[in-house]
Amino acid sequence: TPLLNHSITKIDFIDVGTKVTDQIVLSVASRHTEVETLCLEHCEKISDDAICDLAEHYGKELSYVNVGYCPLLTDKAVQGLERCRNLKTLIIHGCPNVPPQAIR
């Protein structure tokens, strides 16, 4: 379909973070199939469910994820990201509901 773009490898919501919701992120994800870099820093409305869905969708591709300062995230998001076999960098500082022991 014309809305699918296989060449996009980076999705960055850093400049619009406070307006970004789970629905927006998942809508964008459905249109791009080979994203390696995902930046959701300061996306205050992003939930664990969205992160888990993204991890499932991009499990083979993601190598960099920045979810710093996403206050709704918990250790469930970290568990979801464990599916990402090629994940080399995870930035998750400033997430008060993610206990330190959740990061391995």
C-alpha cells in the first residue's frame, strides 16, 4: 500500500513528546516496518502496553530505544523490550516507576 514505507529506520518523537499518545505511536508503527531507532523521550502519555506492542512489532529490527522521562512506564515495558533481540542501547532514565532491578 502507498502508506507503507519500508525505508524509514528511525522514528523520533522528541520534539512533540507531550502530545504523543499510544494511539499515535502505534499508528505510525503500522506504516513503517523496519525501524531500528525509536526515540520517545519525554512522551508523557506513552504506556507499557504501547512499548510492549512496539517491541513485538519491531522485535527483530530495534537496536536503539530511548524512553527516558516517560513517567507512566513500569518494569512491564522493560520486560516487553526484552523481545528485541538486536537491542544494543536502552535509555530509560527518569522513569520513576521503573525500579533499578528491572534493568539488567
